[in-house]
Amino acid sequence: MRRAPVLISFVLSIMAIAFASILATRAFFALSDAELVQSEIALFAMLGAFIAAIFVVYEYQQSTQAFIESQRPQLLFQLFNRFQEAPGLKEPVPLTEIQYKNITPNRFTKLSFSLIVSALGKEVDISDLLPSNMTVAGFDQRVKWFEPVRFVNEHGIFLNLTIKREPAPLLRIAYSHLFLGKPEHVELQSYRWNPLSQTWETE
């Protein structure tokens, strides 16, 4: 894209030189010396104007695109493994902490998350873990805790059920929002459940 003005200018220059060569023959146009000089001056002046206009339009488009990008909100999503002691249980209960933060001053509109767990050829949607269609102000940060084993089990996949030669459950995360009135979808990190350590590991 950055080379487009240069390429267009190069093509126009080649065309102008070719046309100037045709003018120089004067056989087809039957031009006098004075008319030939005037025609070539006009030709190259027009070429210069075209090239200048191309660069002006290109710079305007680049500036507009840069401004639009500066208005785009950006999300920082982090997942942490925690453990909590529970009365009556010998082993601590695994917990998952989700943190997400708008790292720009721009507001998110209709922000929703997609959280899909897949295992043994089956997929379940656990997106109800987080609110949907949120408005998140600039630099706003939010946190969500949940028990992964219990929560995912309730949705139909048993995290700690392992079968030989079958991959452990996979958590795929994405988010969507409206930007300038148009929907945008962003894929985030995927995590694989480790039944031995009772933690999520980056894929």
C-alpha cells in the first residue's frame, strides 16, 4: 500500500515519456518546433500535477486511517490459575481468575466474550461466565473468579476425565464489539486444561 503512489507515478511517467517520444516525431501531429515545445511543457506540467495530487490524496487517506486506528479500543485479557483451601477437603480447590482491561482511553461498545471448551469431539459454550453487550470505559479493569472444574462440568464437559491418546480439554477465547457501528471479532489466547496440575496452560 505504501508503494502505491510511487508505482502509479512511475507508470504515469513512463506513459508521459512515451507520449513525448510520439510528439517528438511530429509525423502524426504535424507540429512546429514551437508547438512541440509547448506541448511537451504542458504534458510534463500535467504529469507533475497528477503526481502531486496522488501523493496528497494518499497522505490524506493515511492520516484518516491513522486517526481511525487511534480511536480503536484495545483489550488486555489475562487468565491466572489460583487455589483455595476449602473446609473438609484435603486438596485445595482450583480456581481461575480472569482479568480484562481496556488499555486505551477509548470506550468499548457492546463488548461480549466467547468462551468455548472442547474435548472428545464435543464443544460447550461457557460464555455466560461473563456479561455480554458491555460498555467498558477507557482504562476500566474487571475481574472474574470461578471454579473451572465445577463450572465446566455443569455445562457438560468433565475437565478431569482423561482418555488415553485424546487431547485434554481446550478453552478458546475471543471477544467481539462494535467499532464505528460495525462488528469486530478478535481471537485471543487458547488454553489447555492439565488434569494433573489442575491448571490451564497456554496452548
